[in-house]
Amino acid sequence: MAITLVSLIMAGLGITVIGFARFNRYQWARQQCIAAAQAQLDSLTATDQPFSHEDIQRLWPDVTVKVDRSAGEGQWEGLELLQVQASVDTHPRPTTVRLARYLLTKPHLEEGEQSP
């Protein structure tokens, strides 16, 4: 009876450890995606140039980053919408983070004024 009880406890602990390990991998992948997407948005805001593919692969080897630029619509007309999607392949499905930011377009800046 004692061996059966110990076996059940060990099996329960094993399942719990596997669950925590899976959750930890997901959170790590999500943090990498957030960091890569935020860095890409900051680079586009500060320099109007995206990070190079080589820099992204050097800093976040498993993360793929896509940038989409479009004109703002409605109340956001006159601004540029930057959307960044960062994803990493985690099992059983990929982890994806999407961040967006509106920026002033170059013609709307006053002379001598810098983009925020």
C-alpha cells in the first residue's frame, strides 16, 4: 500500500514539474518576443530605420519579426501606424506578440521639430 501511495505522489509531482516547465518555456518565449518587438518599434521611432535581420538574429536567435507601416485612418489621419509582430515557434503552437505605435509623418513636422 505504501509503495502504491508513493508511486502516485511521484507521478503527480512529475506531471506538475512538466506543466511548470512548459509554462516557463512559454513565458520565456513571450518575453523574447516582447523585447524584440519593442526594440524594433524604438528603432523605427528614433532612427526611422528598422533593426537589420542580422541584429535581430544575433540578439533573439529564434524570433522572427515583421514590420507593417500604414497610414492612419479616421482620427489618426496624418499619422503613420507602425505594427510589429514578433513570433517564436514553441510547441505545440507558436507564441506571437503584436505591438503598434502611431508616429507623426515627416511632412507634418514643423521646421526644426523632431519626431517624438
